[in-house]
Amino acid sequence: MATDTVSSSSLLKNVTRYEDVKDQGKSKSREEMGKQDFLTLFTAQLQNQNPLEPVKNEAFVAQLAQFSQLEALTNMQSSLDTFVTAMSGERMLNSASLIGKKVAISDSLTQLTQGGTIDASIDLPEGAAGIQINVHDARGNLVQELIAGPQMPGTTPVQWDGKDATGNPAPAGLYRLTAQAVINGNTSKVAVNALSTVKSIVTNPSDGSVSVEVDGGKTILLTDVKRVGL
């Protein structure tokens, strides 16, 4: 009985090498690899499997399931990105209502209007035996010193009447309030949260965060604003 000899070249004549398909896939990034690329690689794997040791059906099903999960996660990420972008725009529009209002900012220049006052507050969780508040103009010149006696634990309201050390009204402009307090027998610097007027709302396109710009050009995140006044 005659025996036909089949060469390996005739078996592989119409078979696409897995390496060739793999090299084509390298030209794309992981983000660019889509369903068609996966199906191409999957078909190449089927064509090049060993007929004597074929891959089990369970393995193919598992690969298809993994790709389906990856595709679902990619679609979910796209939906979340769209949602975050929409929420960022909505937060900015809602925050626009703060323009013209005053928010509490620590260590910031605050606008004094002609004949007006500057309101602020100091957080003293342990109270204080006494506090000293210094008012400086935009150039750093000392304008006024305010002294207060013992303070109970909590938030202490502070107001500068807009007058200098001689009792004359200070000119309109930007001023900074700083303070020192005697706490448990030690003198230490404490933050003064002055009310500054919101000039504009700024959004960060990279993360969608919203910030407020106040008197003097200082910008803080909207999430750091703890007090809003008129």
C-alpha cells in the first residue's frame, strides 16, 4: 500500500504565524488594542495549536470571558471619565454663586474698604491666656496692634476697625492679620482666618478640582473653605 508523504510546508502554507500577528499588535498601545485585534490573535492561536494536543474548550471560553471583562471595564472607565467631566462643570457653575461673597482664609491679604472693617477668627482648641494681633499692610509695615485677654477654648471672633495706631482711618487697600497667643504658658503663633472676598472661580482640567481666588490673588481649593460670609 502506497503511503503519501505530506511535507510540513504544505501543512503550513495557509497558516499565519503567531509571531507575525504579535508583531503587528506591537505597533499599537494597550489602549488602542480593541476587539478586532483580540479576535485576530485568537484566530492565530487556533490555527497554530498542536492537533495532537489541542487547547481545551474551557481555556478558550476563559480567554473570551477575560476579554469581555476587560472590554466592560474599559467602557466603564470611559463612562466614569464623562461623568467626572460633567460633574466638574456643574461644580464650577454652582460655585460661581460664591463670587462677591466672603470666605475665611488663613494667612492671606484681605481688602479693607474706605471706612470699613476686617472680620476674622482664631481657632483656640485649648483656649489662651491672652492674644496679640498684628495688622500689616501689603508692604509688610506694621499698622496696628490689638491685645485681648484670656480666651475660652473654641473659635474667637476678631475684628479690626480699620484704624491705625494713632486712631486714624487706614487707607483702603490690602492688609494681613497675624496673631500670637499664650497657650499653657508658652507664646506661639496661631492662624488668623480673615474673611476675604471671592473674586473668581478656577477649575483644574487635570483632576476637575475647583478653587476660589480671593483678595490678593491667593487661591485655595473649594473643599478647604470652612466658612462663608456675606
